[in-house]
Amino acid sequence: KQWYQRRVRGVEGMARVWLPALELVKQSFEDRFSVHPSGKIIKLAGEGCPWKEHLYNLEEEAGCEGSVLYVISQSSDSHRVMAVGVRGEGFTNRLSLPEKWMGVRDDALSEISGIPQCVFVHANGFIGGNKTEEGALAMAVKSLDMQGQA
């Protein structure tokens, strides 16, 4: 009985979360060149969207694996810029946020990045935050510029 209940919950989760997320990620992927001319940044609507596997599959179908480097999304109190991981490589990012930003927070991060309202960049550079969507996007764009990827 427990096995059956777990399976039912899994199917319900697919129907309620996983499949609707595919449409959100697909739309974001299709709109990526309107976010930044490089097409290397996508912006997801809402928060808590499972996007990684969908993005990998969409890139593969489009013949552009590895092209998206950052994902912008909303969290409960700020906006995030997330480095896309290398598929199957665990904690390896396609392009981490700049090393000099890693582990820096708040005003100190805003000062060194030149971007207002920064919240943090994780010490490993896989995620950062800003109080505004525009700020999170600016962090991604500046990261591309600083690392020769724009």
C-alpha cells in the first residue's frame, strides 16, 4: 500500500508541478534573446519552478547544449541569479558568478559589483541574490561581461 501511495503522489506531482514547469521553462527558453542579446540568460516567471532537466532537454532539442549560463527567478524576498550546472557534473557550473563576488554580501557586494541592492553571492558562485529583478539581471549581465561571455 505504501508503494502505491508513493507512486500516486509521484504522478500527482508530475501533473501539478513537473509538466506545468515545462511550459514555463519552454517559454523562457524561447524568449531568452529578449532578456539578453546573447541568449545566455533566461528569466523564469514565479518561484520554485523545477527547471534544470527541462532546460537541458530544450537545449538538446534546439541543438544548442550549454548555451544558457544563467537563470533569473524570484524567491520569497528577492530575485536570484543561478548559474546553470553542467549536465551530469554535480556541482560544476557552466559559468560561476565572478570570483571576486563570491562570499560577499549586501552593501559590500553592491560596492564591488557596482550594482545596487545586492543581497549575496554564495561562496561557490552558483547563486546570487538582489532585491530587484533588474538587479539580478544586471548581476548576470555583468558576470557575462566580466568573463568575456557577452
